[in-house]
Amino acid sequence: MTMNLQDLRESNEFLNYILDNMGAAVLIADENFRIHQFNDSFLNLFDSAAAIATIKTFGEVSGCVNAVKENKPCGETSACATCVLRHSLIQTLIADAPVDRKPLHRIFYIKGQAVQKYLRFSTRRIVYQGRTMILVIIYDVSDIERQKVELQRKQAMIDEDLKAAAAIQRSLLPEGNPSIPNLRMAWRFDPCERIGGDIFNIQRVDEDQVGLYMLDVCGHGVPAALISVAASQFLAGPRGLLGGGCQLSSPETVLNNLNEAFPFERFDSYFSIVCMSIDIRRGVLTYGGAGHPPPVLLRADGVLETLGYHGPVIGFGSESPYGQRELRLEPGDKIILYTDGLTEN
């Protein structure tokens, strides 16, 4: 079926109507990269007066910063050799190599004002009635890119805050391995995130008494870290490990104090903890736990014991008071404490 001239004209008008209502700028350039056809979105994106005046290059029509400052057309400015758009047009024209949504970030002078534009463009080589031309579609993603830049700026600020928070959290850990006669200690703190809810400490009262704890707050990140710091400060206070200041509090006393001070209703969270005191002179370990992975006791003769005595996690409340157990240590015995991050990862 042959379309008559009226139908063809109307179909062209309809096509132009569609092109003019596209959200992307569409233009046709010849082999010299001079613009011949464009839609309304192109006029809205750049300076419409310059586009309508005459057939010009993209740099002249768009107000490319390089063309404006040097007062030269496309292909003659000092920046043209590295222009990503020009390079893509050449590749499309010569090698029939299409480009899809390639980024173009540049300043354009629009109505006399310098405007930073974030664009993406696609190119296709077309041949019509023996004439080779380039179809260029330009998408303005400036608003999206500016939002991304702002998000990156805010994320950088958050990262700096997290870095500072991590430094504060690390400052609450022991400074190196404590030097204690007849007792050797080693530790490693390796959080899976920059900050988290795991923390521990070692407190020595005198040559004979050493207290230590390890706790793990439910969750990750800042909320868990804040609770771990609060618990650490509590444990360093008068109701913590040092109690009266010259004598260690018993593990069961510390656990019951924690359970009273950290109810779930107040913090909307909970944590596990293991608390220990070691009487070096007597060789006695006293321990108690609250939902924490059980410490491991490796005897000098190779026998492995699990110290599994504990009550519920701190925060859920315990119907009965927390208790503790004692056991005797022999020279060469090793005690291993850990959080669930070790077994999960």
C-alpha cells in the first residue's frame, strides 16, 4: 500500500511532535559535525537563540566553555583533542561504532551564564539518500549528578565521624598487652565494620588481682557502638569491676549491676558479656556470663574445657540473680575469650 503525500506529511508532523516532546535532546550532525536538525529539548537544554540562527557546530550552539573562551569552533580549540564527545562522533562516523549513554561533564555558557552540566550521550551513524550523518541523543542528568555529589559529600562527612568514633572506641581498649607477673595476656581486636558493639578490657588492682570482661552488643554500627561505650564506662565506674576502687567486685555482682542498669526498655537493645576475676597468688579463676559464647580453658596437659556457666543476656532481665563459678588454674593453662564474630566469620 502506497502512502499519499498528505499522509506522509502528517506522519512527519506526528514524528516531529514526538521528538519535540522527548525528554532527551536529539540532533543530526553532518560529517563536519555541524548541526542540521534538532528537537525542542535541545533548544531547552542549551541556548535556543544560538541554535536557531544558523547551522553551526555543537560547541558554538551549546556554548561549550572551550569554544566560548577561545572564540573558536569545534575542532579548533586547545581542548578538542581530548573532547570525549568529539572523539565519540569521530569513532561513530568512521568506524560505525555506536556509543550508549557516555558521560560528558562540562561547563556550558547558556544565555551568558556559566552552567555546570552533567550529560550522557548516545550516537548512531545513519545514511540517508547517500549522505552519512550522525544521530546524537543527549540526556541531561545534571540534577541526578548533583544529588550524587551532595550524597558523596555527606557520606564523606559521615565517614569522618565514623573514623573519629572508631578511634574513641579503640581508646577504651587496653594499651597493648598488660605486663603482669605470672600472667601473660594477648588480644586482637578486628571489627568487621569500622565501629561495632564488641569491646573488652583488662583491669589490674594489684599484683594479685586482675579483672577482665568481654561484651558484644546486639547489632552493628553506631547504635551498637554507643551502647558498648556506655557499658564500658559503667564497668569502669563504682558499680563496675573495681567496685570500691581497691578490690575487684565479684563477677556475679557486676552482672547483676549491669542487668539493673541496662534494661531493654531503656536502650532498646541487649548485650552478652563474660566477666572474670583472677587471683594470681591463689591461682583461682572466678567467672560469670550473660548469654556470651563460653570461654575455653585449655589445660597445660592438652585437656579442653568449656566454661559454659552463664545466665541470660543483659537487657532481657533475669528472674533469678546471676551467679558465678570458681576453678583452679595451673601453670601453663590458657583461657580463650571471644565474641560470636569469630565463629560466624
